Amino acid sequence: MAATGSVSKERLLDAVIAYVADHGVADVSLRRLATEIGTSHRMLIYHFGSKEGLLVEVIRAVEERQRETLAELDPGPAATPAETRRRMWQVLSDPALGPSERLFFEVYGQALQRRPHTAHFLDDVVESWLGPAAALGIAQGVPPDLARAQARLEVAVTRGLLLDLLATGDRAGADAAAEQFSALFAAWLSRPRDHGAVSDRTATGSIESDAEPDVIFALLADPRHLPGWAPGFADTVASAGAAGWRVTKDGQDVVVRVVAHQDARTVDYVREIAPGREGGACLRVLARLGGGSVTCMTLPVPPDGDAASVATIIRDELAALTNLAERG
């Protein structure tokens, strides 16, 4: 429907976007554009200031609609990360979006040349995509501390492939490259988290408590108590069957085996820290002369870690453990 008379900026923008999708707009004057969408040149100037200002508004609106479309994509709980990204590529590379994406890259180039009408275009041209992309990554297993970097990489690769597609028209080639990137992402996501160098350094600490040794041991031997005394390691703990226990922290899962010996009152929390190598927390509960107990904990120090920081973790966790036992 053509925009006529004194209409809102939003309706004019909708009309321009529809026109751009069908005809493009880079070579059309503002007067001709006004005629084509059924409004006046003066009305466009009033709302957008100039043709260049209008183009920037069009691109921002199209990008916002793309983000909304992606946010509404529901791949379902069974969808793999590769399947989700394959679907995202299908949406963003839809030929119907070609004209607006061509316009996007044209204005992007003008913004890099610091054309006055694009003064604010670069402010959020990347940043506005990072939040939604990072949130999706975290939901599918990307470590939170890497989510924004991974999101930036995905935005860059996707835009590069869209530019490739516009420049070459090679749909099969761009689709194959997008598929390869999705496969690489899935492979990276499924790799062992601690793959790489492993340190042999450890840190050890101890604490005394009025709680009896068997009380402390019972808490340690049941990993379901972990969130109560080691919240930095576990938000929730659930049985993983024969494999051990599934410990979840900030949405990330790790399977831990608990090796407990009643006679010696030792408890080890063991997980794979590198291919073919296990490590974790080792605890021992001793009887204190005159009653009470002494609990010792040993933790590995990461290859690039600080022993003093690990010692602080040990101190805090042992304090929380004894408080839990003494309240119990």
C-alpha cells in the first residue's frame, strides 16, 4: 500500500523497505523514491533529513527485523549446533534479502570512509549482533567466557559469506562454505574442554572443625552436597548413571566420578582433564585429638594459574564445608 498524505515515519519506512526489496534504491533520487511510494519529497526530508539518512534508517530497520527473525527461530531441543547455524544461514541468505544486504554493504563502505550521513552507523553495526549471538552460543554449550568472541567470529564469517554471495552469485559455493563453518563450530564445541597442557602443580590446605570426621566424610561422599560448599564449581549435581555424576556450572556440564573410602575417610572428585588423563580434588578427613576433625584438600593448579588463587578457593570451600557440617 502506498504511503500518502501526512503519515508516520514508521509507515514511510515500511514503504521504502518494500520498495528497496523489489527495486533497490542506491541510484534512485529522493524525489523519484517519494513518487514511487506515494508520498512527497518534503515528507521524506522531514522524517529522514536526506536520502543518505533514509538509507541508514532502512538498513537499521532491516537488521533489526533479521535479529527478531533469528530470535524467533526455535530449532527445538534435539537440534544440534550445526543444524541451528545451518538454519540461520538459510534465513540470512534468502534471495529476498539480497537488495537490502547489497545496500547494507554499500553504506558500510561509506561509513568506513567517514561520510557525514553515516556518522553513527558504525556505533552498533557489530555490537548489536553480539548479545543475541552470544546468548544462543551459551545456550548450546559455548563457554560463557568465550561466547562474545565466538559470536563476533560468527558475525564476521556470516557477513563475509553474504558479501561473497552478492559478489559472485555462487550460491553452491557460499552454501558449502557455510556448511563447513557449521561443522567446524560443532567439532570445536564437542572437543574436551581441558585439551592441551596439563600442570603437575597442586595446592593443599586444611581446616579444623568441631564436627566429627564421619559427619564431614558423609557430606563429602555425597556429591549432591557440592553446591552447598563448592558453589564456584557446581550449581547443580545429578546422577549420570554408571558414568558418575553430572555437575553443572553456568550451564556447562562435566561428568565427575566420586571415589570414596570409608576406612581411610578419603574422597576424590575425578574427571578427565586431558585425553587419557584424570585429575581433580582430593580430600581426606582426620580425627582431631580431643574430638572434632581436620579436613585436608588438594587441588590442581592450572598451567596458567596462580597457586595463591587456588589456595584461596581451598580455604573458602573448606570453611563452607565445615560450616555446613557444624550446622547439620
